Amino acid sequence: MTGASAFETLADAYDAWFDAHPALYESELKAVRAVLPERTGAWVEIGVGTGRFASRLGIETGIEPAAAMADLARRRGVRVLAGTAEDVPLDDSSVQAAFLITTLCFVRDVDRSFSEIRRILVRGGVVVVAFLPRESPLGRRILGDGGRDPFFREARLLSTAEVLAAMTSAGLRVERIVQTLTDPAGVERVEAPSDGLDRGSFVVIRGSVPQGGWDESTQS
């Protein structure tokens, strides 16, 4: 993951965004909740940050490379392990559900990250990927910001098509897609998620590992 220095030195500022924008935060939570699987095993959020999502969604374990962010997540009751999306410190087939929430744009190797998720998930396990599409109104705004935001300065926003292709290449089956933050004016109101990916600045994709196991043709 890139931009580590900002996440270390400005962790409190990052965390304060959620308090300053409660309606956007609640809208994002609603979208993730819309695709949650029934709990039958361990859940992990990769790139857990300050634990804002994990603590509200009942995700007990987080992976986080920035110590300052991890400290805040631990204060929220999340068990945090040091690691990255490209090198997850968990055993093979040990997790029922893995979450990537606004993390993909900060990873160095998207394909490697999805390969790691595939590795740690059990057969039938679920991955939930929430992200800001490059082509969305908010994505275009971030790109046009000229790198002034310290957290998104080194981010690489992905298109929805790129995320879907990476998931498919890793052998993950797409099950459902929902979206929120569809108002291009960015009005701060809590918005219920809707199915689709054509209008939202926050898109959530639920995928899974096929029950029959890995498709050998997708393995590297």
C-alpha cells in the first residue's frame, strides 16, 4: 500500500472525516450491510484503517500496515495484525468473509491482493469490495484535485470494469453489486443503497469462491 506516511502522521485527521461527514459515512455503511453474508466463520477487513467500518459491521480482525491507524482501530475493539493486502498474515482457507473497503486504490498490486483473498477464503467464502470508481462523480473530483488531499495523493483509483476483471481473474464469482452516493452535488443525506453500478460514487461488489473450489485455469 502507498501513502503510508500520511496514514501514520495524520491518522487522527483521517478518522475525524467520519465525524465531519456522518451522512456519507452512514450511507456507505448501509451499502456494505446490504451485501453482508450470514456469519458462519471468521471475518477480516484488509486495510482496516481506524476501524470505523470493522467496529460497526462486527468484523473482528483487521489487517493494517500503518501503526497509527491500527492503534485507533484497536481502541474500537478490533484485533489488528500488521500486514498488507499483497501479503496477508493469515492461513490458507481460514476466513469466511474478507472485506476491502476503500482500500484497493492504495494497494501496489491489485492482482496479487485478490490472489491473497482467494488464498485465505474457504470454499464458498465471500469477499466484499467497496471502492470509489474512477469514473464516478467523486472519483473525477478526486482526480481533478491535483493531489492536494494528503491521503489520495498517491492513490490510484480504479474503474469498476478494472475491479470486476481483477476479481474474475482471481477466480472470484461476482454475486451482487450495489451503489450509493448517487447525488453528483454531494448532498450530505443518508441514502439507501440501490442495485447497480452506473450512478454511485461508492460501489460495493460481493463476490465468492465457487463451492467446487478453484478454477485451475485462473491460478498463477
